[in-house]
Amino acid sequence: MKHAFLISCSLALTVLMVSCKKDNTVAPVQPVTKTKDITVNFSSATPFTLFSFKDTSVVANSDSSSAKWDFALRLTTFLVNSYSGGPGNAGVVVMDGVYDNTTAAPSIGYAYDTTASQRAIKDGSWYDYNITTHSFVPKAGKVFIFRTADGVHYAKMELLSATYAPFTGPVPQQIIYTMRFTYQPDGTRSF
């Protein structure tokens, strides 16, 4: 009788332990897609506008010597936060394609700002300039894939439009870029 009782208790304890087993599976973190306007300076005598995909916001210029930003933009000139562009580990691949069909960041091929004259994103490669209207129009089908400044996250971006901010006088002071981007917070290359 004592033996049957011990077997029953052991069986009950085993069933209890198995049924209470903790599920350690972590659900994948979904990428975040946003559309955002950023205002950038027009003149080369003014600071760049710094942007962070993780925070989905403009970063203060006082943080320009940090890895808090991923890319910077002034007029049509991009900086990538790495090498001569900044202290981070960012890189970029500019590819032809459809934004929605771009489902993963490449594993290789990232470019960096190696010098002030050798930028990762070539001026003029991603937009058309209209000499009559003096306007910049982002080229359709250009997808920017960034490895972020922390070196472990990825984002894809497309520029939807570029318009001059309201201005008085002969020359605009700022351009408003509308961009769509997807940031993958889990460190994978999937979008």
C-alpha cells in the first residue's frame, strides 16, 4: 500500500512539473514602418540634420560625435555615421527595386563615407534635378538599406518627396523630405 502511494505521488508530481513547464519561446519582434517628414538645411554653411531609425527622430547636433544617429542630410548630401562621416558603424546599400518587395537586408556590400569627397551615397545618384523649377525629385525605385550606427540593426528607406520649406527672398533655406522607412529592432535582416 505504501509503495502504491509513493508511485501515485511521484506520478502526480511528474504530471504537475510537465504541465507547469515554462514556455521560453520568444515571439519575433515585428519591424516598425513609418512615414516621416524631416526638414534639412539648404546651405552648405549650415549643420546637417541627423536622423535615428531606432528612435524614429531627428537627433540634436550636439550628439554628432556619437552613435545616436544613423544618417545625416543637408540639401542633397548624405552622411553615413561611420568612418569619415561619423563615429558609428553604419553602412548603406542603395539599390534599385520596389520598397515593398525588399524583404531582407543584404549581408554584404555596404558602403561607407571613406572621405569627405568619397561618400557612401553619391550626390545625384538618388534624385533628379529640374533646372527650370530648381527642384529635387527622389528617383522612383531607389531603396536605401542601412546597417545602423550600432552595427547590429537594419532599416530600409525610400524618399517619397522633397519640397522647399516656405521661404522669403531669392533662395530657399530648407527642404522638407518625406521618407518611408522600416526599422527591424530584433537585429535580423528581415523586413
